[in-house]
Amino acid sequence: MLSLINDNRSHLDQHDFQFVAQSQTVYHCHHFNLFWDQTVDDALGNERGIAVRTKAAYEAASQFLNALISAMPPTTPEERLDIASSLFSAMGHGNLEFQVTPNGGKAIGYNLHYGLAWREKYGAHIKRHHPADAVAAGYVAAATEAAFGLPLGSIECNETICIAMGSERCEFEVHQSGETNPAFGVTKEDVMGVIPKSFPGLHEEHISGVAAGLRKFLADVSGDKRGLIEAFGVMVTQQWSNYYNFTVNRTLDIISEEKPDAIEVAKELFRECGHQCGFHTFGGIMLSPEWEALVEPLNGDPLQIINGSLAISRALGFGHWSLEAYEPEKLLVLRSPATYESVYRKAAYPVDDNGCCYLYQGAALAMMQLAHRVNWKEKPTLSNSLYLELRQGVPWRVEESHCVAAGNSMCRVVVE
Amino acid sequence: MRQSEMESLVSGIKQLNGVLVVVMPDCLLYSAWQRPGQAWDAEVVGAFLGELARDHEDGLDAIDGWSRVKQMTVEIEEALVVLRRSGDSFVIGFVFERGTAIGWARLQVQRTLKAIERVLEEDPDEAAVSAPAVPAPPPLPPRSAEKAQVAQPAPVVPSGAAPAAEPPMPPPLRPSAGPAERAAKPDLAPFQEPIVQPTGTGPNYGSVAPAPEAVGEEGPEEASPVNSEEEMPKGTRLIKYLDAHAPDTHAALLRVSLQTGLPLTLLRMPDSLSDDEFAQVEESVRRILGVEQLNF
């Protein structure tokens, strides 16, 4: 099934965006994914948070599956469900078993990324009382519609049993919604219509070369028998950027209306997701044997970490993150012609005064932390405890000075 | 220091197998807590850790400008041990499970140390240790005096032996004891279970959060004359409880703010919360910890 993804994969060279069929995709680790969903739920409450996340996943998955299935020779509903299940596993989300008809039914989930990762990270300390796999729920609804050629929005799905709540597996109820909904999300064409001209940064040749090698490596990464991608010390998913973009923008829309005083707190927590991503994923990749083989051994030079992180961000599909300025211990300035966050925002929303690149901001801060506060020569374990230690007393602040979604010609963040 | 007091402070810390308070410089165990099932002898380990710290301090005395040991981390096959100096009188050893992440262990030490020191300060026995009835060695000299002494470095003291040049220390007023002996001590008040707050109207969660495992982050409230957890205003207690138990502690207060819509500035002054605001925060903490009842 990886071949179906790769056959439909395209890469926007100058911007480091990736697409599978019409859908822009990125790679994210479980630390980022869990904190992201948690922030949505914190902002909206569990019930409404699940609803928003499920809708986001449904729209993203529907766009993705329908485009892929349309690109294939005619298939039966059963074959389509098999394809949907295999794609889900190949992208690292776990295994899904469909027991559905056009009228509904159920689906079973094994080792689902969100539920399993939550259980592994938090389950020993906290009891969870609401299901974790809204991404799978949205995907099941989209796959059922796509399999049987049903109108968009006519199927709903909700998770009734979840591994994160103590069960051995996850279960989903699938039923007709009695409605239709043509919403489809931002497409590749939409993105192409809003991206500004690209540009190089400092050390461009080196960063581009490393990014190209990593991208090639990631194209061969696929879920194991459990449907999971465990690599670089984290669990990784390939996911539709529309999922993240829909959830963050919808959440902030609601917060702006209902709890306007909390808007900056919500943004800070979305930035925190980016910081976790930078620390765990960038750091994990650079500590991996693959990095040493593909790139170079780490020598403890902070600039090596900065450049490595930029290359990784590009390979993961975050955008053409480039180095504008760097002063050891004091200053880091990144610029990018766009990010996957800003192109969505620009395509889907009117221009406003605010930057929207929360991942970009948080990850830039994490890059400064990784560069200066981790002893790479000791090959540290990037554990949660080390993370918490580094999160205390961070000596830098980050600000997004320019954003495409705010009408600027680039997205630029300053850490100082 | 009562065994129960120590236990209430540290027993909730996962992977922590023991805490040893050792009187310095004579390296005798003053107080200890061991997790049930631990086979090592607290007295022996306490003496060893005290000597370890003392030997290092003796060595440091020989280096111009270097001060005494503040914290040491010792990794051995069986355990990860963090030693902290506590004033002139004590070294406190935290014995963690083998394989415990060092950063996590240090964080727990940092969080717990103040609380232990506060109990030690209140302990009448400790006061006696600080001002013994029999002559005690002079207090450690100020830094300038230490430097002056460096010109004539003290001989290295063999492990296990008291420094010959120093006057003898009085025996500790509370000699160290094994678990059975400690349990028989008449002055040990029965452990008081922290009060369980009545449940709110929140969702039907299924468990009770444990008692705080760590308290005492430095902050404005630390400067208040409040001496024990029970005497703290409930707002402060609640936020300290959250800090001690929440995952991703650094983000816990932000999460409460986002869930409740209450501004961070208000949450940082938890004792000024109105009853309604306090109830919102309490519900948010329950939600974050996934429990029905808060035991703070």
C-alpha cells in the first residue's frame, strides 16, 4: 500500500510541501499529536473537542480517500475498504477492521496511534474518561462513504470503546447521519494559489541536500504489522495537514467567541505542541543511527543542530524553513516562504493581523534549546523527564514577526 | 522528624525507593524512609552516603575558590542516588530505582527538598542538633575563611573515619534505627490521612488522586509564615497539588486557564479566587488528573 501512496505522492520542491493525491501531508510524532488533541479538548471541552477533531479527520480523510480511489481502476466496496484499512496502517495510524454496510455497522481498531500512544505516555498515571481516536473515527466515516459511493457527510462515526480508557481494543459505531455535507477542505490547488515565491537561506546547499536524503528515506517508511511507525524514539504518523489546520483554526474561532480572554493561552499551548515536536522528533532523528549514516555524526556544534533541524522540518513537509540569522546563545531567526499552517489559513480565511504558525514558533524555540541546552556528545535519551527539565527556565522567547496569513511575503520567527 | 511526615512527603514519588537524612559531619543516620520491600540497610547506606559527601567536601577544601558540595548524583548498578546538602547539619540522600531518568530524579529532588527541610527546621530534634548541649564543632567558616584555610589543606580523611583535627560531634539526638525500631518509637503520632474533599458535580470519575508527593516550589507563597500543608490557604494547596501530580507540569496552569477561561494572573494568586472560581479550578484539576476526588 505504500506504493499507492508513493505513486500519488508529489513534492513542491521550492516550498518543501508534500501531497498525496490532493491532500497535503506531514509527519508528526505522538508527543505532538497527543498534546495537540489535548489542547483542542481543553479549549472546547471533551465532547465538543471530539466533535471538532472527528469532523477535521473526516474531511481530511474524505478528500484523501476519494482522490486516491478515483485514481485507481474500478474497485468493489470490499476492495475499497481493504485499501482504506491498508492506507491507514501504512501511514502509522494502527489497524482498522471494517464491519460496515451502506447503512452503517461498526469498526474495530487495534493499536491505534492516538489511543495506544496516550496509554503508553500517560496511562500509568492518569485515568482517561473519553476516547482518544477521533482521527480514526473520522477516517472510518470517510472510508465507509468512499467504499459505497455514499454522499459526503451521510455517514457518522463515533468511538465507543478505546484502548486509552483501559480496553484492549477500540470500537466504533457507524451510522447514517441523515445529512449531506459537501465541505472538503483546502486542496493542493488552493495551496498552489496562495504560496509566495520561495527563497534560499543561509547554508542552503547543505540543508537542502540533507532534506532531500531524509525525504527519500521517509518515503520508504511505513507502518509495521501493528500499523505503527516506531522510529527515532517516537511513534510517527503521516497525516493530512488539513486535520491540524482545521482543528486549530476552528478551536481558536470558538475560543475567540466564547472565551476571548483565553485566546493567548490557547495559542501558547499550540506553540507548546511545536516545542514538543522540535524536541522529540528533531532531536530523536538527529540521535538516530540513520542520521549518522545518512548525514554526519553529531559534534556538539549548535549550528549543526540548527541546520539539521531545518533539514528535518523540510523533510517532514513543514515548509521551506530557512536560516536568516543565528548568533550563538542569543538569536535565531528563521524565514520560510510559507508553512503548512499559513497556506491553509491564507486559503481558508481572510487576511488578518496575526501570525498563525504555532508549530513553526514552538519548534524554532525547541531548536534553540536543542542547540544549546542538550549535551549531544553524551548521546542523551530525549526522555519526557529531560523535556520537563529543559522546559523550566527557558532563556529565550519566540515571536512570529511575519506571516503569510497576515499578508506578509514570508513567515518569519525570531527567537531571542 | 517523624517517619510518617517523611512518608507523606515522598512515598508518592514513583521510582523513589528511599530518602535518608544524614547528620554531618559524623555521617550518622538521622531519619529515613524506605519503600516497603527494599532490602538495604538504611543505617549502612546513610553512613556511606554521608562519608561520600564528606570526602568530596574535604577534597574540595583543597581547591581554592570551590565551595562545598551542593548536589551530587551517584549512579551504581542498583540505584540512582542524588545527594543534597541541607544547611550545615544534614546531607539528604534520595535513592531512586536503577534506570530512573536523571533529569526526572533531579526534578523530584528539587520539588521535595524544601518540604523536607521545612519539616527538619520545625523538628525539635533538629534544633537540638543545631544547638547541641555539648560542645559542637564550630560552624563552617564563611567562604573567605574557607579560602584562608586552603593554604593549609586538611589531610584527606579516610572513608569511615572522623576527621582527627575536628572536635567530636555529639551523637545525634535521634539515633538511626531500622524500620522495626522506628515503628516502636513512642513519639510517632499515627499518620493522619489527608482530608478527602467532597466530590463536586463533575463527571463520574473513578478514582481518588494520591496525596501530594511533592511540595515546595520556590515562589511568593514560600515567603509566607505558613509552615505546613494543612495551614496553607486552600487555593495555594490546590495549585501545589496540581503541580505535583499533573503530567507535563510546565503546562498545567495554562491548561487550567484554557479550560476555565480564568486568566493566568488570577490563577497565580490562587488564594484570591472567589468560591465560584475556586470550584471551576477544582473541577479543571480533577479533569486534568482524571480523578473524581482531590486529596489535597
